[in-house]
Amino acid sequence: MLAMIAGPHSPRRKPQVNAMDQVFGTYTTAPFVHDHWEEVYVVSGDLIVGNDAQGQGGESFEAPTYACRPPGVHHGPFKSERGCLLYEIHYYDESGKSPP
């Protein structure tokens, strides 16, 4: 389970900063996709990306780890063996340019 512990999520208004806490032993079962940029920094713990619907498998990332996801990119599902603290920034590109 991901729990937001700081910051509202409304990237259309302005860039948003969120601190997310993933409780150890929990997992998501489907990939995520959204229409805004997302930058994620694993502050502490472990984050496993790409597990199956039963929470098995995936690639493990330990703190400190950084990821940047452009709009439209499928990412996840996620899980954590020991729990983790994520620092996330969500925003829209106002330049009108397409992502690389």
C-alpha cells in the first residue's frame, strides 16, 4: 500500500511534491500510467518494480535511487520487502515540446 504522507496531488495547477511511504510486504498488482512527468527518489528502504499480480519477482532498487518517468510511460507494479520512503515530484511540461 502506498500512503501519501505529505503534499496534495494536483499537478495541473503547479508542480507537486509528495512524500510517499510504501508499507513493507504490500504490493500493487497493475502498472501505472499518467499524463504528467514524475520524478521519484527512493530516500530509504527498497522498492521493487515489475512484480506480478501475486507480488512475485521484479527488479529491486535500494536507496538512494532516482527515476524520471515521462507522460504515458507504464511503470510498476511496485512492492517493498522492508518498506520505503519515496520523494516524488509530479508536473506538466508547459513548454509545449514532446518528451524525448
